[in-house]
Amino acid sequence: MARKPAVPDWETLLAQAAILQTEVPGAVLVGGTAAALHAGHRISFDHDHVIRDLGRNYGAAIAALESIAGWRTQRRVRGKLVLGGIHGIDAGLRNQRRSQPLETTSISLKNGAKLRIPTVAEMLRIKAFLVVERNATRDYLDVAALSHHLGLRDSTKALGRMSDLYAQFAGEGGDMLVSLAVKLANPDPYDLTEVDLSEYKGIIAPWNHWHAVQAQCRALAVALLKAAPPASPPGAGKNS
């Protein structure tokens, strides 16, 4: 029988994330860890950060990470990412792909350290983008929990900026918000059969049941469609 991975202490993980940000100014915690800090629906086993212009500052970022006590580098892709860990807890620093800056906020940890994370609205947008691009169970899960935490009205308002913020990823003639609504209306992650939500990373009810995740995603899709401006009739705006 395969052994379950060791679960790192949550507060230790967050403290290490804050240390990384102290050494790498401008880094922002993202991923499931940041989503969990907002929605409180689960924990995470690692901490991933993004930073703007990693390509221009790659050498300095490597040096900063390797100055952290207990850091071990595991993988590098120049200008794109550095993966490693601090005292056995996995961590990563990636180049921010989106051209526009993230909306961020700071939270205080129990040890008094500060941790920079996206605002809840921004975290919802980040995870919504990953629903479209990655289509993983954890992304639908986090979108469901974040949108429930934020409420459908405010979630719809937050996601209304998707098409502008992620236009560079939509493809010619594409619309990120439309693509998102289609995904949320019929959630079908590629790895659903491989994920046991009942035992997933400290998950709490109701998100330990896929039908609850589905229902929230579909409710969000309906809210997005209702908020969309009506389509112009054929020939509208043309001179008669």
C-alpha cells in the first residue's frame, strides 16, 4: 500500500512562506494555500509564489532563495520558475504570467509575520483562469469555495474583469469570461476520478462532496450569464 505523504504543520508552512517573501520582495503567495486562507475550506501542503519580471531578476532570486536556512533547490527553468523546499516543505517561485499587476493584501500570522496574498476577488480570478487553462478538480473546488465565501453578486463583479485581465490568453476571437462560464456550467475536470474529495487536504463540508462543488460552479455560471450584457441584434447600429 502506498504511504500517504507527510502533512506539514499549517502554521509552519505559512511562516516559511513569509520568510520566502522577506527574502524575495514582491513575491505574492498564490495557489491553493492562498485560496484556503480566504475561504477556510481546506489546507495545502506547499506554498507557491509569483513575482513580476522574474526573467530580469532570475539570478538575484536564486541567490535570495538559497540564502534561506533550510532551502534546497530542486528544479530551475531560467526566467520562469524555481522549485525547491524549506526544511522539507515544498515551495516555488514562478514568473507572473499575467501582464497586469495582482491586487494584493497582507495578513498577519500567529508569529507576527506578514504574508502577502491576492485579495479574495483576485484569488477567485486566478483560480477561475486555471479552471479554463488547467481544468483540474482542485481549481473547481477552490472556485466553488471562494465564490461561496464572497457571494454570487460580488463573485460575478470580480469575474467581470476576466476578459480584460486575461485577454492575452484567450486566443484570437476568444473571450475568457465566456470560456469560464462554459466550463463552470458543466464541470468536467480531467482528474476527477483520481481525486478523493472526502479525504482531500483537510477539506470541510460541503466541499468534500463533488455534487456540492458542481452545484456552486453551476450557480456561478448562471449568475455570470445573467450579468452579461444582452447581445446586440443582427444589423444593430447599421444605417437603414
